[in-house]
Amino acid sequence: MASPGPRSKREALLLSLKGACMGAADTVPGVSGGTIALIAGIYEQLLAAIRSADSTMVSYLLRLNVKAAMAHVHIRFLLFLFVGIAAAVLSLARIVSHLLEFHPVPTWSLFFGLIAASLWSVGRKVDCWRAPAVLLFTVGAAFAYGLVGLVPAATPETSGFVFLSGMLAICAMILPGISGAFILVLLGKYEFIVATLKNPFLSENFIVIAIFAAGCATGLAGFSRILKYLLETFKPATLAFLTGLMLGSLRRIWPWKEGIIQKNVLPDPGPDLLLPVCLMLAGIAAVICLEWISSAKPKA
């Protein structure tokens, strides 16, 4: 009980439910778990918990003072939060995998709407669109557009690439507006990771999940600090670059494709177009509603 975290069963359950909402958000490309953390009022606690995994914790462990290390690292807060996140991710993985396999166009249409609206959500946080911000936005958009065009249909499924995917995807947890699932889509590993989560206790799937989780832990402890530094020191420029990345990467999320190389094409007009368009608009509306709820939430 020495570490920050819930002090009662009710508080523990509530924190786990907030974690479940974050996990559900990060399962879907376009909705950020960080955004949910902001809305749920635990964003600053999350950042503090991440920062607590530092050299002081390591020094306690080296001296075999596990109790002091766990108290320093906010273990109770992280434990109940990640229990909720894991429960949501594992329960939704099978549903999302089924939709991508049997209903790809409507599913990707929803994702496209979510990401397009998240682009607006992040872009509006840039305080001043001066020349440096506009330049970085353009560079980010061009870089992402070219990158997703070069990514092959099947990216490597090696341990190293899975580890890297986890390391990059987890950064979205502390970055409102960018989802971990979106990063996995960009890296071509979204469907692969979701498929392993459908049956997590198969030996081969468990190994992949363990490697991915190790990458997540590394990213959370390391690269997340870099992002935090950039956002604190160069916030407008960093957000402008991230907004550009999101815009350029929409090339990969476009629902209508053809051929082996998955070339983007315009949809054929007709009644089959109604559902994808409605789902795209629903995705846009969902992010706008989340943004409205977040901005309307009174400050403590």
C-alpha cells in the first residue's frame, strides 16, 4: 500500500474499468488509449507511473530491496490499469480479426473515419501553425506516404520486427490522438498480432505475444521518455510532424483496393457503398464526440 494507486476495492475496480476502455480503444486503429486516459482523468497519473520506472527503481532491485522498488514504481496503479487493458485487448481480438477477414471494406472504412478524425484532433492541438510547424507537417506527410507505399504486403514476422512493433506501438498509450493499433497498421503487423491474441495460449502465439510485450515494456521505459521530452520542449513542432505522419499514412488505410499489390482505387457507386460510407462517418463522429467530452470535462 506504500505505492500510489487505488485504496479500496471500488477504486481498484474503477481503475481496471478505465484500463479496459483504454485497451478497447487501442484495439481499434484510430482511437488513442491516451485520449481515453485524458477523458477518464488518469492521464497525469499514467505519466507519473511511467516516469517512476527509473534508475532509483533499478538501484533498489540491485540491492534486492524488492518492496521499496515496487513502492517506487507505482506498481498497484500499473497492475490494476494493465489488468483492465489486457482483458479488453484479449476479448476484442477475436471480433476484430473476424471482421477484417470477412468484412474488410466496411471494417477499414470505420478505421479510416476514426483515423481521419484523429488527424483533426491532433492537428488542432498545434498552438500556432508557423513556418517550422508547416514544414514538419509536410515532411511527416511525405515521409509516411512514401513509407506505406514501400511497405510490402507481408512485413517480416521475425522476433526482432515483432519486438520493434511492440516498442513503437506502446508509445501511443501516452500520446493522445495516436493509437497503438494505428502504429501496428502502419508497420503491417496489426492483423498478425490480432490473430495471435485470438488464441493466446497456443505455444507459438504465446511466444509472439511475449516478444511483443517485451517490446512494449522497452518502448514504455525508453522511447516514451523521448516522446515526452519532445512534447514538453518542442510541442507544436512535434505535434505538427505527428499530424503529417497520420495524414500520409491514410494511404494505407483506404478501404478500396485491388490486385496483389493492393493498389488504392475509387469505389464503384451503388447500394454497396452505403454501409462503408456510413461507417466512415460513424468513425468520424465517434472521435469528435470523444474530443467534445474531453474538452467539456471540468478541470480539477
